[in-house]
Amino acid sequence: MSGEQVTMAPLLSVEQVSKSFAGNQVLKEVSFTVEPGEVLALVGENGAGKSTVLSLVTGLLAPDSGRVVYDGAPVSRAWSPHRARAAGIGSVHQELSLNPHQSVAENVFLGAWPSRRGLVRARDLAARARPLLERVGLDVDPRTRAGRLPLGRQQLVELAKALAGEPRLLILDEATSALDEDQVGAVFRVVRELRDQGGSVIFVSHRMAELFAESDRLTVLKDGAVMATRERERTDHDDIVRLMVGRELSDLFPEKASGAPAEPLLRARDLTVPGACSSVDLDLVPGHILGLGGLQGQGQREVLRALFGLVRHTGQVTLDGRPVRLSSPRDAIRHRIAYVPEDRKTEGVHTARSVRDNLALPSLRTLAPGSRLTTVSRPAESRLVAELTDRLRIKAASPAQEARRLSGGNQQKLALAKWLPTDPAVLLLAEPTRGIDIGTKREIYHLLRRLADAGLAVLVTSGDTMELVGLCDEVAVLYEGSVVDRLTGSALTEERLVRASVMGTATGPAGAPAEPDPKPDAEPGASGFDETTVPERAVEPAPSPARVAAGGPGEAVVAFDAAEVVVGGVVAAEPESEAGGFVEEPVPEAAVEPASSPAPVAAGGSGEVLVVIGPVDAAAGGAADLAPAPDEGQAVRHDAADGADDRAGTEGAADALVGEGGLTSAADTGPGPRPPGDPASAGGLGLGLGDTQADGPLAAAEDGADGSAADISDRPDPSGSVTHA
């Protein structure tokens, strides 16, 4: 910054601001300034108060005490997002605000569509949007529906939308978390352009490299208070991390695996997803973490989704030396493969459901082993939920708290924690630390290493180069859908990873082209489906309804089609009509209310599973979607995949795991080592549900030992029921 800029009055001044919610003080006399022509980085862990401060600046909230001064004038109580935008404050947040059903141009000018005599001309709208899209480096047709764009491009549309208001102060709140390096570069060009014109930027990111790349000063928040403000030239990464969390940056990643790797548990050969990746070979080894690197959109996401049976693919996959067919998530779960998707709010977590529901739903059969009419014990469920929340340090007011009320880091822990009781042998994670603070990142890194040490084979995709280098034992670099380099040991460096990602070629230590890894000879048909295409699975709520009937006192019965599996909001299999298409039936609204009167349990039809949930408590939440009790003996329709009620929308779907003929879990069958004497169907990683010990069974995973779980001897009959008491 020049001396002239320093002496000018601040464009924004936050002065001794405090804010509380329900008696919980989240901001404590926070003060900082933003000068004209300055980029200020606002740094802190999740829950440090960054979002609350920005909400005060943009008019979403009003301070309890203190004041916000913008452009020399104190902000009044009438300050609102509309007034802030009109005054020249633009903002881009990690969570998208686009209407997916409208065009890119309509979203860019949302609320301010240019019109002639009251008519909006799509041609004029598109013409005005093009320069803004070019400014953010986005080469798309403005008439394209926004929802059809990849996540990163949608984020750039958000930036173009903010620039349409010609802001003097631009707030970027985790706006780069879903972007690849080229897209981040486009954002930084906009930042520099705005700064050169005398504008100001508040930049929030959990990526240290980005914070130091463009900021002039860094203000660190911790527990709602300003810890310090540093000039960029007078600080470093370690200093900022110490201020944020009280730890050294070198403590971020755990030690990697040592010794010779074991035999691969999962082998993929010539894995191909049409239009995304081609002839990908991967070996997932127990005890090791394999990363998929490369620029965004090179096929990493589709590789994971293919291994979980979510997209159409060809190739050969073997598990523990046996060929397997992964045609649906139900197949993957049966083979003890777990998947944590990149979009936790729409696919990983049921945001409208409680913490209890999210953690318990994948483990229904483990919680209810045995006969056709089985009781799901609320004490057992409570022990499981308490164990997971304690061991993964999930911060929630109570197990009944809705997942949407949790911070991003705690939601990510929730998306991962729910799989642990199902005893996965293979763990697939897409962008596991996107948009979460550095303290939570460290917790997840160390948890993944403990899980690997306990015998899991872990596959991770990430757009964070430092994360891949620091966490993974090996990284396979994808370029245009093919593996172009494999990095391990001393060759696994950020420099080589970036070079391979950008150049699309393998390079030796000196920069010379390296010999590509020879492909092992694969016998055609070895997997049983090398020439078979697996039908693509839609990531939409299943259109088929589940029947909800009245149960006993304080109970509700949910009947799921046995051909349907819904996992974390991702539809695993859809029932087909006689004509081969998806069944589409209108579903009446259903509210979440406790059943008020006893009624007989409805019998399940052919190919259905009845899940009896109770006591029905709208506040505490049970482990299934609930509907009001109908008249005695009457069955009503309810779409299980649409969540509990209209509030859930498309954010989540019932997380019941329904196998062939009944509820199932990843613990049913599958490869991987098990403790001596442990039944083949026992739950895993020490998260047993029989007699839970006070010291917590997850300690077994932390010590690198497998635990045991309740014996699951029989699969329920398709017409069987599970009672939650």
C-alpha cells in the first residue's frame, strides 16, 4: 500500500462490536478497519466469529453493542443487505445463492433485470452478462441454466453477480473453496483489478497460500475476539496458525505409513466413465492413503462415484482377489465400501434431520439384529451417537439438534462418522476438508491416518496440493481423465504434483519425462463385467414413495421398497416401472408430528421392508422419516427420499440401508481382515453396539486394533419389521 492510502480514512471500520445469540456471546468487542485499495484477510477457525462479523457488515445482523462505520457514516439499525448492495458492498459466499433453474444471465442480474417497457429481453440480458462473465474468466453461454454448471463455475457466476453491482467493498467468504487453480487465479485477477481501482476486499479462506498470495494485512479471530492484525510482510504461516489454534503448522499432518505396503485390497483396471475418465488403474492398499490429484474436473470425482456404483462405468474391479460388480451403492455397501461425497449439504448429510438421525441411520440393522420383528434399542442408539460425537468431537447442542445448525467442520465430521460403525474396508472421500478450518482439518487428517492404521484402504480426492502431499502415502495425478503420474516417497512434492497436473505428463526428479508405469496384463473378463456398462444412478431424490402406516403407541412404521437404497442423500437404486422407466407418483405432504394414537402395524407388501420407529418425538428425532399417524388401519403415502417433510427439500433423503430382502449394512459381507473369532457380519472399527464400554470402542481404531460388534446373524425377511423402542 502507498503512504497516501494509509493516511486516508478507512472505507470500513468495525468498532468494539459485540454480538450474542441466546446468551452465547459470539463476538467480543471486535475492532478492525479496511482501508481503500486494501485486501484484508479475515482468518480464524470455524466458529471464530468470521461469518457473524460479515453478517453485520452486509446487514444480515445488527450488533448488540459497538458500531459499523462504512464510507465515513455509521450504519443504522435500518441497514439491510439491499441497502448494503446499493451502497457498494458485494459479497460472494461458499454457499451458493443461485437459482439453478434460471439462466446464468438471469442469476447475474437477479433483482435488477434490465427491461424495456416492463419486458425483460433475454437477448439484452445475455449481452449485458457476457462482459461480466469474461471478467471472471468464465466462458459459458449466458443462456445456460445455472444448475447445469459444475460447482466451480457456479461459484464464478456468483462472483460475476457481485460485480454486477459495481462494488467498492467486495467480501469473498470462502469463495475459492470449490475452485481449481485456474479459477482461483481468475478470482485473484478480479481482486487485483478492484484494488488497483481503489476498491477494497475482505478475503476469508482456510487456504494459507491464498491468504498470503493477495492480502495486505491479516486479522486473526479466535473465540469471537481479535487476537492480532499482522502486516503480510511481517508474518508467516506458523505465526498465523499459532494465533488461530495455538499449534505449529508442522503438527497439521500425522506421520505417514512406514514399512512395505501390503497386498492391494481393491484393484481397479481400465476403469472408464464415459466423458470423464479413461483406463484408470488404481490399487487401494490397507493401511495406506491414496490421493487423486490434478486440476479440478479431470475425472477424480467420477472415479470415486464409479467405485461406489453411482455412475455408469466399464472396467474390472477386484476386492480381496475376487471380481466384484459395483452396479449400485447397495453393491458397494455390501462389499464394505463407504463414500463421503464432496457436497456435504446435499449428498453427505441430511441437514433437515437431527445429529442422532444422521449418525444412526446407516447402522439400523446393526442396532436391530435378529428376527423379523426386531427392536431398535434407543439406549443402544444413544450409546452409538454419544460415542461418535465424543470421539470425533462433533460440537452440537444436543443429539436432537438439526444438522443444518452445525458448522461446516462439524457437518463434515458427521458425514464421515456415520460410516464408522458399518465397518468399512474401503473409504472413499471427495474433498474431505473443503471449507473447514485448520483445526478441524487437523482432526480429520489424524482420524484418517488412524483409520488407515486400523486396516482401511483410503482413497482421497482434493484440490489442495499441500493436503495431498502432507496426508497421502501416494498420489495418482489425473489429466484429462487419465493417470499421467504416480508420486510417492521423496518424489511426492508440491512442485512435482503441480507440474504433472498442469503439464499432463510424468516428470522425473530433474524434470525429465519419466517412463509411464506399465499396465499389468489384465485378462478380459476377469472381473466378470469388463464389457458391461453399469447404469448411471441419478443424484436426485428417489421418485418412488415409501408407505407410512400407523404403528403402536408412539411409533410410526415406514415401508421402503426393497429395491431402493438411499445413502446420505444419494439415491442408490431406483425402482423401475413395467415399461422400464422410473416410477413417478404424486406424494402428499406429511408433517413431522408424534403419533397420537395406537394402531396396528401395517403388513409390508412384496419386496418391502417395514421399519417401525418410536417413540415418535419431533424434538429428539428418531432414526427415520416420520409422518403423522393416520386413522387406524389406514396407510398413507410418503416419499422417503424427500426427507422427513417439506422442510428437508432435496437436502437429504432417508438414510436407511436396504439390502436385498431387508435392511442391511456394510457389515453384511465383504473383504478385509477381521479379528479372530469375530463373526463375518460383525460391525467394525471397534464401534460395537452390544455392550458399549465406558472408555469408548473407537479407542480400538485409535490404537490400530479392530473391535467387535453385535452379531448380526439373520437378514430380516422382506416383509419383516424393525421396531425402534
